[in-house]
Amino acid sequence: MAVRNKIKEFVESQGMSVYAFREKTGIANKTAYDLVNTPSQIPSGNVISKICDAFEVQPNEILEWVPNAGKGKAA
């Protein structure tokens, strides 16, 4: 996995429920719950924009790059 979402941690750090997160961002109910419950699900560009606009944050607040374990470095 090269990228994971940090939306669960973000929502918890805001002290809000998934419902409140969904309401503030305007994203679909299923999308909000899927993103919170599945770190491997990467939001679309449109959803990233909605979250960043609603909370006035950079994408790195909700996404992170995770190096692949066990892969060697290129020579």
C-alpha cells in the first residue's frame, strides 16, 4: 500500500462524529463511512477538495504515503 487515508484520525481529532463530518463536507453517507472505516480507500479528487475546503486543511492532513515494507531501495 503506497497511500492510505487518515480520515478516521482526522475526524476523531476534530471531536466529531462521522455524521457531522459528512454534513460539514457534503460528501455521500456511504463515502464518508467507507473512508473512515477503510484506510486503504483513497478519496477521489473531488472528495479531497470537499474535505480540504470544508476544514481549510492541506491534503496531507487526510492522506499519507506509506513506504512498502520489504522493498529494497533502487541502486
